[in-house]
Amino acid sequence: MALIITKKTETVEKNYQGVTLIIARSNNPAFREKFKKLRQNFKRNQDLSKLTVAQDDALMAEAYAGTVLVGWKNFPEEIPYSEANAVSLLTNDIDVREFVAEVSADLSEFLLEEKAELQKK
């Protein structure tokens, strides 16, 4: 028997402390491409083995902004979504970054319909 995904969604909306975060799946093509470029840029200037925790967090925050955290609604003080604002949020609030990471990595959040079928070999 094989599980076949018949319908899926690219983003989900999740409430985080009254703010609706619009989150895409982790490891989506846009994220992979952006993360690859960011790592290459860092590697040109510095040895990746010397990456500090703070630098790694900043790299992930920048990579997630616009590719995994793709929008929000009901943000306090009506701060509009932009990649720069998302980078700031993800850099300065580790709890938000972890929440986004957990939701984006949970495949079941993105599946709308699945069915099991027998497959003959």
C-alpha cells in the first residue's frame, strides 16, 4: 500500500500570539535557493566552520524571510509585511523563528487530501 498525496497547499495561516503568520513549507525551492546563496556569500568572506550560533541564527532568519515566512496579518501597530521586517522579527524573536520552523517542517500542515492505494510491483 502506498500513500498518495492528491491535494496539498503551498502555505498555511497559523495564529501566533494574535498574529496570523503565513508560512510556506520548509525546504521549498525558493528557500533552498536563497539559503544556498546566503551560505555561498558567507563562505566567500569567512570559513563556514567558524560560523557562530548568532551568525547561523541570522543566516536562517534571512533565509526564512520571504521564502518560509511569506506574510502576516493583524500585526501589532499595523507593521506591514516585508522581507526586511520579517528578517527583523525572525532575528529578534527566537520563539517566532522556532514556531515558523516547526510549522513549516510539519508536512501534515500542508496536506489537504491523501489516500492510500494498493500498488502492484
